[in-house]
Amino acid sequence: MKNISVTTRFLDFWLIGGASIVVLLSMIAMSFFRESVYAVQYKFMMFGSFFALASVICNHPHFIIGYKFGYTRGFRFVFKFWFSLIVVPLSLITLYIYAFFLFDRRSSDFYFVELLNRGFESLGFNCQFGAGQTMGPALLSLSLWIMYTTVVWHYSKQVYGCMMVYDKYDQYGLSKSQKLWIRYSLLSLGAYQFLSLTREMDRASGPRQDYRFPGLDLGTLNSPNWLFYLSTVVLVVGTLGTIFIFLNRYKTSRKWPSLPFIIPWISIYAWWIQIANIPEFYFMAVPFFHSLQYLPFAGKMELATIPKNTYHYVNISMRLIILLIVGLMLFEFIPGALDQNYISDRSVTFFTTSFAVFLNIHHFFIDSTVWKLDQKEMREAIL
């Protein structure tokens, strides 16, 4: 276990923690010159190109390997987690089928759109789903909002999972109540990030767009101010409470949290507290570092299933190649070809968007089922 632990610690501490913070700081420094100095502007834009390439070799396999973990454990496992593994994908597929066949229909023609907007209004959100859009782009935009919401839960839970693994490695000894506090404080950080991001989008002039998915006007959420202020207060209380837990652990047992334990916690604050308006970092770098954080754990799960024989390394290489090919096919080539042949409106990449958002959202739910320490396969591989 000691060797595996060193590998995981190295990846999580240096690659995810140190690298993501250094990249953020360098991008903040360069952002002061991005509009005025051509050389800096050119190099700044290379960040986007780098992370686009990195998504091919890291992010795409990150999504695809989850399907293996989720759907190769037999029907009993699939039906045990029926909501995440059956209901969620079927619901998303249904939504995209409607979006495709009703692409050019006015959203105002559908009564459920009015009901949805009334529901938003009753919760204090002054937004209008589908305003000025046809049903295709409107439903694609809705699925993007679902992705933004679920990514909050997913990123927070992954960081929490990393911390709990290191808690066991280090025998740090957090109590059940302390673990719950850390979990919900991370979720409160996610809620704050979501609301702060939507506030920035609300302030933007012109269409609200995610440049990864062109042609879609996301509209405005217009969440009530009190909700953002409440999330800020909860975030501060949760963070201070977590720091108090660390101090209390030192007072009672003379143990500080190890660097591999604390770095995932520090990293997510660097990822999500938006101290600079750098969309390249928040939309491209953060998903890359999140995928990289997943890599050592997924690697340990997968390596545990590969027999140690003459073809051990050949087997590993072939699996990596297959992951890369499948990721490229599902994220790039297949949806790109479908957009080219079946979508006449080139301003909206319907299939490229729907494939990517579907795989993102469903992946979040798959991970919520496979990374549980009470599962024998996961426990034996990781611990």
C-alpha cells in the first residue's frame, strides 16, 4: 500500500494542487497585459489551445472510464443504482430527442414552458426559459444549466472523496460529524460558485454564452440577491468550521493534516473563488485539473483488474488507446459528423453540444454510484 500511496500523493499534491494554483496565478498576471501587448495576448490564448488538447488525452478518458466502472459489475449493481444508471440517461436522451424534432418550433407554443417559468418565479428567480428561442436551442440551454448545477455537486464530492482516502492513509482520525461538516462546507462552496457565476452572467451585455458551446443564448437566471448573500455567509461559516476542525485535531492528537490531504481542499478554493475574470481558466483549466485529480484513483481501480503476466503492460497500453479512441469518437468525430449532415443551422452545434453535455451530466451520476468505500471492489483497490 505504501508504494501506491506515494504515487497517488505525488499526483494529487504536485500535478493537481501545485500546478493548478501556479497556472491560475500566471494567468492572472498575464491577464493585465492580454489586451495591450501582442506577445502576451498570443501566449495567453495558447492556454486555451493547450487545455483543448489536454481534454483529449485526459478529460475524455476521464468520462469514458466511468462507464466501465458503472456498467460492468452486473445487472444487480445497475438495478441497485437504477436512478443514476437507468433513469438519468433515459431522461437526458428523451430531452435531446424532443430538442431535435422540435428544433424550429417556437418555445412559446408549449404550455410546459409557461409552467416552468412560473415555477422559477415562485422560487424567486426572475428568468424566462426559452424567451425568444425555438425549442431546440432552448432545451439545449436548459441541459447546460442542469450541467452547471450538477457539476457543483460532482466536483465537491470528488474533493471530499480524496480527503477521506487520505484520512485513512494517514490515520488522521476524523470523526463522523467532522466528516459531515467538511462534506457540506465543500457543497456550500459549490453553491457559492454557482451563484457567483450566474451573477457574472447576469451582468454581461448581449447574449449569455458558454464559448465551448456556440450559438446558445443561456439567458439570465436572475437569482435573488439574498440567496447569494446567504451562500456567502454559509461558505464563510463552513470554511472557518473546517479550519477549526484542523486546529482541534492538532490540539487533541498533535496531528496536522498532511499536504496530500489538504491540497485538494485548497485547490478547489483556487478553482472556484473567482478572483479574476479568466474564462479560459474556469471553463477549460479547471475541468482538466479535476480530471487529473481523478486519474490516480481510476488508475488504481483499473490496474487491480489487469493480471500480472507477460502481457501486463501491453494490456495497459491497449486499454489506454481504446479509451482515447472512444473519447475522440464520442466527443468529436461522431457528433461532428452528425452536425455536418443533419443540422442546417450551423450557428448551433446540436450534436456536439448534446453529446458533451449528456456525457458530463451522466458521468456525474455514475461517479456517485461507483466511488463508495462500502463497495468491496473499490475498497480493495483504493485502500
